[in-house]
Amino acid sequence: MHIDEAVRRYTNFLLLEKNLANTTVSAYLDDINLFHTTFNFTVTEEISPMHVSDFINLESQKGLSASTIMRRLSSIYNYLLFLKDEGDYKYELKRIPGPAVTKTLPTYLTNDEVDRLLSMPNLNTHRGVRDKAMLEVMYASGLRVSELLSLKREEVNFNRGIIKIRGKGGKERIIPIGEFALEYLADYINNVRFHYEKSDKRTIFLNTNGKPLSRQYFFKMIKAYAQEAEITANVSPHTLRHAFATHLLENGADLRAVQAMLGHTNIATTQIYTHVSTKRIISAYDKIMK
């Protein structure tokens, strides 16, 4: 089968049968297309287990993180599994061991650092009102960056104070969001968004061309605001999501409830934030006792 046809069929399978979100499918396809272009495949019959092994070795030599390599390996494995089920991959599928993934504690911000970060956007500008709304919504809901940037107007219920989205794996979840964040969001939607809107009537956060904002923009934006706020921690697009989870747990939130709001399949993923909280408590205790 021609590679383009294989990708088309797999895309339809992920979207229509697996019911995955567009952002999730795009991430999978990026990994698969990288695999294809690395070896210049034209038809699926050219792919062999040796190619998968060689690809992982090549990716490892780039100095990528173990988690990134494991994600790419998983994307390729599931793609080949689909091809085998379709009768277009002749080899037996065996799991190829990837690099060991070391669990690292997420970067966290103190309450004061979060307050400083959220106060940085200039509310006298359209961009500042939009950026402020994004930061407030992310910290108040714990949305993933991809979920925030693809958020639709119909997914926010202002009357009930909830966001209803379809996240990773196509799973739907309902997240409560506070009045404070909703006020900034409403201000942006009612008074600023129409300056950006062209043809996209649904996506909330738009750029000056009327298109959804990119992850690259969000990364540069939050880095710039963190620098302006004199925050020394290594701030990333997911920093406010981490802060959301950590601060909830520090204030006595139930671990399972936080897991549901974050959209984690495995509670072990959520438990890492309990380690962050413990680390902060010990650090504060040490400062007091010195």
C-alpha cells in the first residue's frame, strides 16, 4: 500500500473509530511521518522491524528525552499494529525496548510566583486581555496547553461554571472553573475577541490572523511573562497546569478528584504532584528550623 494511503486510512481510524481528539491524532501523525521520511518509504511493504529499531537508535543519538523517544516508539507500534490488522504488514510485532524513562518532579511555582505571573499581561491592550484570560483559565482548570488553545466557545458553560472538553484519547471530562477566571474569559470574549475573528467562530483564543494560537506562541508568551515577573524557575507551557494540581493537593483536594480534572488515566501520574507538595513542605520546614 502507498504510504499516503496508509496514513489516510490510519487517520480515519483514529478520528472515526477511536474517536481521538484532532490534537492527539496530529501528534501521532507527526511521529509516524518522521519515521516515514527518515527512511524515505513509499509503500508499507518496505517497512521492517529493523527500521523501527534503527529509528529509535537514531532518535536516541539526537539527545532527545527518554519520554519523547518512548512516545514515538508507541506511535509507530500502534500504527504498525493497525497495518497488520489490515493485512498490510507481514512481520510479527514485538515490543522493542526503549530507553528507561526517569520520572522527574514537575517544575512548580509558589502561590506568590503564580500571582506575579498572572499579573504580567497589560490589560490596556487586546493582546494583554487575551493572554490574561488564557493564563487565568489554565491555572483555574489545569487544562493541557493543546486543550486550552483548541478550546471552543460551546465547551465553556458560564452559568454552571464548568468546561466540558474532549482530551487525550478522546475522553470527555468536565472541569469546574472559578468565577475569577470566567470573568477574565468573558471580558476577552465580549470585548476583544471580535478584533481577531475572521472565519473561525468557535475557537476562543485567536491570533491577529484569526487563526488558533500555536504552542510556539504560548511557549514564548509564558517565558516572556515569567522573565518579566523575575521568576527563576524553568517555566514551560505546562507550568500552570502543574501549579493547579500541586496547589489543589496542598489545600486538601482529593487525589482522585485531581486525577479526574487533569484527565490522567493512571493515578500514578497524578501522584507525582503529592511528591512535589511533600518536597515543598520539607523545604519550608528546613528554612524555619535553620
